[in-house]
Amino acid sequence: MPNRTYAKEWLEFAMRNLKTARLLYEADHYEDIIGIELQQALEKALKSIMANENIKIPKDHDLVKIYFIVEQFINISDDEIVLLKKATNYYKEDRYPNPNYCLPSRDEIKEILNFTEELFDKVCDILDIDKNEVKR
């Protein structure tokens, strides 16, 4: 039996991250900070599907791995999987500058922001949850 209440909780947190990302983008804030919010919004939106289906939610931030756990419930294109890979890189345990750390461009952030908003809407549709129910 689907766990709609638990799924809704995950979507509420995803919406907070998404709204924060949108506000920061519109304020022309730092792309790396926006990226963290987008990664978290995507992660929580995908995990809301797991919550709905009573699938054990892993403590993992790799968006592609998470997607492949729920792909039977949501379908995205190969190009969108590439966007998940990019967004996964925004989440770093270690935020200190190093040779492997680079800031995403504003254009890339815009692309991921648009994708995140679309994926959020798609998840709401799949779970039959009105977006207005998770907006605060």
C-alpha cells in the first residue's frame, strides 16, 4: 500500500530546497550554493517515490543510483540522466577548494534548475499529489 504521507513529507523538503534555489538564482547568488540546493531538491523528490512505495531509502547522495532504484516508476531521458550526474557533483562532503572542485556556470545552473522544476512536477503527477499541498 502506498505511503502517501511519507512521500508528501519528502516532497515538502524538496520544495523548500527548490524554492531556495530559485530565490538564490533570481538574486544572482553563488552558483555552488544554488547547486547544493538543486542536488538536495532532486534527491528528495526521487526519494519521495521510494517513500511512497515503501522502499528502504538509502543514505546516498548519488542521484543516478537513486534514479535507477525508482526508474520503474519514473522515466527520464538519457540527457536528463546526464543532468543528474552533473547535479550529483554539486553535493560535496568537503567544500574546500581543491583541484577537483570547480564552480558550475550560471547557464548550467539554469539548465539544472529548469530540469529540477520539471522533475518535481513529474514526481507530483506520478504520486498524484497536488503541488499546492506541499507548498509552504
